[in-house]
Amino acid sequence: MSKFRTHLGVILAMALALSPIGFYAASAATGGPKDAVITLQSPFLDATNTWDAKVNQQMADGWVAKGWFGSGLVFQVSFAPVGSTINLTYNVKDKNGKPLAFTPVNLRVNKGYSEAASIVEVDGIKTKGIDRPPFDQANVIRRTDAFGNITFAVKNLDLDSSGEPEPDSYTSKPIFSDDKLDRLHSQMLPEVNSEPGDHSVISEFHYFKPKAPIVVPATKPTITLISPKLDATNSVADAAKNLKAAYAPIGGDIVVVYKVTGDDGRAVPSKAMTLKVNGGKSTLSATTDAFGYAAFTVKNSDTKPNAAPVSATAPMPASSSAFATLVPEIAGATPVSAEGVEFHYYRGITTSVAKSGKDFIVSVAIAGAAGKSASVAVTGAKNASVKISSALQVVPVKVTAGAKVVSVTIDGKVYTSKVTAK
């Protein structure tokens, strides 16, 4: 391979949102922070469902050694039925393991040098299946959510007749001719800063013609929460409700992804499922992808946020003014387990810093203040008054190197954060 709640204010939508931008470019890096660590959350790929995992990873290590990519690059090759959808969910953290919330991520679709000939669509942007390096066939840029997660639905549009023969297993070698003219695959690379600046993952999927319809019995399925990953560091277990509760900024989107496994433990593709919101006040429907993952985006539009918590694991408010309780269900099935999740919304800010030439840019993400005015103050920079026009607005502030205190005043209340430009 070449280099390469709901209160009444919560709106639920399956559209994978935050106003995507699609275009064609040789490099569409967002100029985001360096040393971003990008990992694939769904589908989960390892040596059990990828071809030649050891050799492909050795190839990736070789590309890193040549300086083409940042350290830790992962390269994996798997399979999906032609015409299927794959929900690619990524988590983005900084080098210290802190989630990079509301950070632009560029999905390089059929990236340059991939030799990809598949026709795929992401957020309405379609590839032509012609590799013209160094150009990517398409780019889609959106922002991560409060947990540093983002999901892109990649839909294959090729005809069944153009698919590769079905491999014996997902660890088998793809089946195509020596001239590669009948090879059909896509290749994805999420990017925040640049190829050598990120620690990212390249995912390649070969589309095959199934020998028979893929049907997995799911009368007693297991429905597992994949994203966000909630644990003792960022959530609170609620034994009474049998779910995990977490805080999230008001007005922002949250990526919620579930995996469905069937009676025999296999992933269940093309299965309709719903999220019951606040005991059934509303629901959202989705269908699992080729790997059994269903992806949702939870949109919040509350206007009365809870008080900002002192920490991510602080007790949840006894009487929440903005919340959403989500419980997954599958019609006609009795799940062995189904992990619920609850979000409590508050107003707050999130900050990140990136270098721009000799200067640094502090990005101040203000959540839940649409229609209001905010006073933004950063150590060493001139104060600014900003009119907030959306549920999530990022205010860039040019600064010099060093430790900075960010203060945002909204309706007389001050929200603070600390960052270091280095």
C-alpha cells in the first residue's frame, strides 16, 4: 500500500450534526491542537475481525518511522457487505488524556494514496471512487461533543454486482484479482492537526457480496453503551435507576452509540431500535449498522441549566431543571441487559489551545448561552464582548506562551477555566 428531559427542551435527532462542511482537498487539516490522540470506538476492530492485523500494523509503524504520520498510528483492514452503512465513532483526547471537547475533526474520506474505488456518502457528500493523490476524495468537518466523541455514518452506494467475493472470515485476505481492478474498498482517516501531528487511525473496509442474507437471532439481545464511555472518573452510578448519570454542557450535542449483540453473541446488523426518553415522553429510532452499532445524537435546547458541578462525579441534582434519561429498547425482544444513561445539563465553558505560527490561540467554547452576551477575558489578552448566536460558540483568543486563566461572564455569573499555552 502506498503512503498515505428530556425536559421539553431536549431535541433528539439521528442526524450526526453540528453543521458539517464537505469539500475536496489535498489536506483539510482543521488547524486544531497538536498531539491529539484519536481512537476508533465503533466499530471495535482487533485481531479477531481484521485481516492480517500484525502485518498491517507493522506497515503503519513503518509509515510512522518515515515521518509520514504521528506515533501510535493504527492501520486496520476489515469487511462489510456492499451497500451497508458503517457508523465510525471516534474519541479525541489531548496527549494528557483529557477529552478534546468541541474540537473540529476532519474525516478524510477515501484519503489520497488509498487506491479506494468505492462510492461512499458521508453527510450527503459523495466520493467518485477515483484516487488522485495527494487529493482526498472528500472531507467532512464537524466538532466533537462534550466527551470528545464524534460519529460519521459512512454509507456505501456501490452496486451489489461490484462487490468483492465474501471472504471465509473477517480475518481472511480480501479476494480480488492481481490487477486490483475488481477491488472495492474505502479508507478513512480522522484528522485534527495534520498527518504527522496526530496520533490517529486508518480504517479500510472491503465491501463484499454476501453469499446469503446475514440474519442474527436477537430475541434476547444484549444492548451495550459504547459512547460515551462512562466510568468512575466522569459519571455517577444510579443503582435505583440501573443507569449511569453524567453532566454535560447545556445546548450541546452528545454522541450516544449502542452495540447490539444477538442470542449467540454475534453483532446484529440492520436491527431497528429506539431510545425511550424520560419514561417515554419521546423516542428516537435508529437502525444498527453492518457491525451492530446504532448511533444517535442527542441535542439539547433547554434554557434553565443546572448549577455547574464542582466536578464530573459530583452528586446529580435532586431536582434537575434540565436532564434527559435514555433507555434503549428493541421491539419484540427481551434484552439480557440494556444500559441506560442520563445527562444533566449545565451552563459552562470548555477551553483548548493550539499554536498558530509564533502565537497561540485559545479556543473558548461557550455552551448554552444562545442569544446572550458574554464577556471573555484571558490572561494577557484584551477583554472582548461577544454576542452568542448559537448553542455552542467558539471564541478564538490570540495569546502568548504561558499559563492562562479564562473567565467568561454571562448574566453576571463568571465561568472560569485554566489552560497552558506551550
